[in-house]
Amino acid sequence: MRAFFEMTNGDERYMRRHLDLSDAFMTGEPFKISLIPESQKCEVLSVFIHSALDRSGLEGLPNLKLIATRSTGYDHIDLEYCHSRGIAVCNVPVYGDNTVAEHTFALILALSRKVIQAHNRARTGDFSLSGLQGFDLRNRTLGVVGTGHIGVHVIRIARGFMMRVMAFDTRPDKRLADALDFEYAASLDDLLPVSDILTLHSPLVPATHHIINRKNIHKMKRGALLINTARGGLIETDALLEALSSGHLGGAGLDVFEGETLIKEEKQLLSNDYDVNELRALMKNLVLFRHENVIVTPHVAFNSVEALERILLTTALNILAFEGGKPTNLV
């Protein structure tokens, strides 16, 4: 039996064109073991980013053989426990390099040209220009943290805007830098003070958790913009709030943020299901969202028609390959 969580009606229709779902369980809800009928029969589990798959939940699936996450990241899955039980985990390694990169620049342009403020003012009938002056991207320095598929596409777009590009990656690729005409900084600390805009494109692993933090955020250029379309945990929220409130940072564009899974429907926010630490995280985010120079989108950088089709097709192929004895995209 296969179980699919966080599925839309459109997702289900697409999947039915590629998989036999006659005995599958499907829901739009995040993973919860109690939702699966006859959970002991479940052999394949497919989820998206808002389903936390930890030991306590997975222990209720004794016959589980495969987890097919419909995402590139897999920090929501307890890999150590899965490996100890012999549960295979596969992901969608490439689906939205251009999609996420384009959203990254949507945030950059909205901040650099004060698009949201201008739009809100014009809607009230106020067409004055005071306070709406932006800045050109041409000849500005874009700092790119992480030069994987998405980071590289961001660099390509930046070069189209005639920006200077500096990057940091633990595995610099000189041939790539020569081909796209950018430079690698020797360290993150070297990248921060030269970047007019810093954009993050790293996976969330222990080494990158709070890669932007209280110790280094003030090394960034005064008035710089900080963009995150990767993972919320890359930025320490307290540090970001302090840098914005003090005026050290000129703004932030966030498609992801710490504690984003706590932001739910209003009726759930009014429930008693949160502990003190979760409530603190929620309050910090509410304060963050109120900053005029912060643009927040609800983890939608991946959300284009083409990218979603690539995600679903790759997931279906991952499941078929595993069941055929030739697993692909294992993590």
C-alpha cells in the first residue's frame, strides 16, 4: 500500500496518469500516522516539506520500505532512523533551479525598487514619489552562498542584470567561475562585507544551521539586502530582527523562515497545541513580518506549473524505479 500526504486534487490527477493508485491512501494533510487506514500495510510513503517524519511516527509503519519526498531537501526526515531500519529515502534533486532563481530575483527587485510600498500607496490614490526611490542592480555586487543548481542559475540571471557576482561554496568550481564570470570568496566572512545583496542557496545541514547569525550578520555591508529562498534555519531570526531594527540591514526577502511550519490556519493558531518555545517563535515571526522593508512569501519559490509537474513526475518515477528493483535519487 502507498500513502501520499500533502496532496492537492491536481497532484492526485497528475499522479494517476503515471501510477496505479487503486489501493493508495491520499490526503492534503501533513503526515500523521493515525490518518492511514491499516497503517501496518503501508510500504511506500510520499510527503512534502511540512511532514515531519521522525522515529515516533515511523515506528507505526512496520512494513515501510520507501519514503519518496517531493522535495530536494530532506531535513524533515530522520535519515539515521530510516537507515537503521533499511528504509530507502529518495528525493527530487533537480526540479526548480530556474524556478527558485526567478523567485529570488522577484524578491530582489521588489526590495530594490520598493514595489510593495509603491503598490500599496498607489492603491490609496497617493501617487507621490517621496520615500520610493530605489537603486539599480547594475554594477552592484551580489553575494551568492551555495553554487549548486539554483545558485548557478541565480548567477546567470545576475550577470544578465550586469551585476558583479561573488560566491562562497565549500567546494568552489573554478571552471564554473570562469565560464560565468564570477569570483569565489575564500570564506563567508570575506563575502559578507562586499555584498550589496546576499542570497542563500545552501541545504540545511548541521554545518549550515544559522550560517547567518549574531556573530557575523553585522559584518554585512550597511544597508545590504538579505534574501533567503532556501531553508529558514540558515538565518538566526533574533540576529535578523536586530540587524533590521538597528538599520544595519536595508531589507530582507524571505520565502522561508524559522518556524514556518508553525504558521497554520487561524483556527489552529488559536488552539492549545503550542508550547512556550513555539509561541516565542511565532511572536518573533510576527514582529519580523511587520517590518516595512521585509517581504515574506509562504514558501512558494518552487510553485510554478512547470516545476510542480517535474516534482510529481520525478516522484512517480522514483517509486516505480524502487518497486522495480532499481532505486534512483537515493539520499
